[in-house]
Amino acid sequence: MVNESQEAGVAAAIVERIETQRLPRAIDLKEKVDQGGVLDDFDIDFLDRVFADTNELRPFLTRHPEYQALAARMMNLYHEITEKALSNEPKLP
């Protein structure tokens, strides 16, 4: 059984993490790749953590569809970052 108080706390923590950590870093990465940059190991580690966390959040998002649009927008941003970074990688002969 899911405790509503705990669920509210989880939701608040997720939103705070997005606002204070994930979104600012994603914006920085987007600017980096939009300017022709590639992802370094630190950037890739960050994205690995984000994707792992997202997989762990799936049950929460299933129980709280009101957060699914936010999650989708964030995942779209990460997708744009990775697609652009990949296109910026030097082509091997």
C-alpha cells in the first residue's frame, strides 16, 4: 500500500531535483552541443544517472500521471542533447 504522505514527499523531492539539478545541467549540456561540442565522460555519467533514475521512477509515474508530461519533456530534452552530441562527434574515415 502506498502512503499518500510519502508519495507527496517523493513528488516534492523529484520536482526539486529537476529544478535545482537536472534542468540547469541539461540546459548547459544543450548549449554545449548546440555550439558544436561533444559530451565528455562527466556529461555521459550525468546522463547515465538520469536514465537510471528515470527507470526507477516508472512505478511512481504510473501511479501519478500528472507528472508524466514533465517527465516526457525532460526525456525529450535529454534525447535532443544526445542526438545533437552524436551528430557533433567526429566522423571516422
